[in-house]
Amino acid sequence: MKSMKTRTGLVALAIALPLSLAACGSSSDNTASAGAGNTPAATSSDAMTSTPSDTMTSSESMDASSAVFGEGCAAVPKDGKGSFNGMATDPVATAASNNPLLSTLVTAVKQAGLVDTLNSAPEITVFAPVNDAFAKIPAADLKKVLADKPTLTKILTNHVVAGKLSPDQLAGDHKTLAGTTITVKGSGENFTVGKADAKVICGNVPTANATVYIIDGVLMP
């Protein structure tokens, strides 16, 4: 009769908690109540210089460009603060201000007083329309929207969702900071966003507190 020995091994699972970026900066504007859920400390909302206490390390930022996808990524600067590595170390509104593709969006964010709200949000995903997306809007209509702060705030927060969404989490319905729901369709490296099917032209762009998907259309609420 043969004796059998059974050994039971315990496997230890290490769970890495994501870094929570400390809130900084403040907006004196009431637009923070549009769903951001953060109450930042007081600084000028026009100063795109808010910096979280924790940012990506140099080794992490060096790999920032390897994570992105999409034909539009070729238009992003190869070096400097507006490059993928440069954007990876700054909070999202500051990072966008250094990217020449997003200058119209940055102007709108400043006009709405949302700089500090976006910079101080712990973890968000931003669908960022390129300049050409805003250029599709008639100039008179765009000027009117930029002058209407409540409407502008609603439109801009309709481009922001809670949490950093990776490409494999992107497809589906997502609640925005405006309180609306946007639908993302697609898979792999091909995605469209919202009712207008705005195309993701450069995706999975890291910033210190957000993941950015640059799109070719404006998402109206």
C-alpha cells in the first residue's frame, strides 16, 4: 500500500494600489459643482501651473510614448513639455496647455474657470477635442458658447469621466462630470465617442492625474 503526501502551498498575491494624486489648486468658480466632486484650495484658475504632490517618475515618463496609439499621435511634439513624456509629468489642464493641438480647448477651459478643477481631480479620463474639431463649429456659434459660461461648462464637463480608463475599459457607457452619459464604441485602437461618433485620433495619452483620448469632434451634451 502506497502512502501519498499532499502539500498545500499558499500563494501570496501582491496588489498594487494606484497612486492617488493629492488635490491642489482651486477654482473660485461654482463650475466645480458640475460633477467634479472636488473642492480645491484657492489659486488663480487662469494659472495653468497646479501640480499634484505625486507625479510620474522619470523612468515612467520615459515610456509615455509607448502607451499611445492612433494616427493623430504623429502630430504631437516629439520633445519638450508638449510631448508625451512632457505631458506625463503635468496635471491634465497644464499638460493640454503645452500641446499645440489642444490650444482651443485650453482657451475654453480657462474661459469656464475649470483649470484648477481639472488639475486637482485625483483620477479622470478626458476626451480632448483637437483644434480642428472646434473649427467645425461656425465661428459665431463658437464665440457665443465661449461667452456663455454655464453652457460652456456643461459642454466641457461632458468630455470628462471619473477614473483613468485604459483602452480595454473604454468601450461602453460612461457617466460624465456633467451628469450625462456618453457611449464609446470600438475596440483595439479604433474607437468612436458620443452621438456624433467623434473618432479617437490619439489615445491613451498619460498625464499626472488623467488619461487623455484626443478626438476629432466636440461632444455636445
